[in-house]
Amino acid sequence: MPAWLQIISLILSIIISATTVLALLCKPFRKILLNKQHEEQLIEDRKETDKCLLRNSITTVYYKYQKDAEMPQYEYENVERLYKQYKKLGGNSFVDKIWNEIQEWRIFQ
């Protein structure tokens, strides 16, 4: 077999071997990377869901007591906890307006 044919054969073997090794090594890393991105997206989705649930709970209580502009102490404390969690999650100013209005209400035992 001519020397140039042996060289080409050797180069092709090296390329094929290197490609095979890379494919074997990259798949687990690719899987780990994609799984991490998927987990990060799930976390963001859960945070957004939590914000929606907190906002819904706060507005429900707000509209329940809005007419009289007063609420029981236990309900106020509950809304306060919900509001603080909502703000920790980066909630928007819509709930801030509700919270500020509640601050002006009469709180009773």
C-alpha cells in the first residue's frame, strides 16, 4: 500500500476516533447542561406561579373588605405576610397600591 494512502487512512481513523470520543463525552455534559437549564426554568415558573397565587389571595381579601374599609386583625396579619412574600418574589406595584390602601383602613379585633 502506498505511503500516502496509509497517511490518509491514519488521518481518517484519528478523525473518526476523535469524533466518537467527543460524542461519547459530550452527550452526558449536554444532558447535564440541558437538565440544569430545565431546572432553572422550572424554578422561574414556580416563582411566577407563587406570585400569581399571592396576588390573587391579597386581592381576594382586599375586595372582601374594601366596601367597609376595615378588616379583622388576624386577616390583616395574614395579608401582611402574603404581601411580604410577594415583594420578596419581585411583585409589582399593583399590590403596593392595595397594600397602601389597606394601611388606611380600620383594623379591629
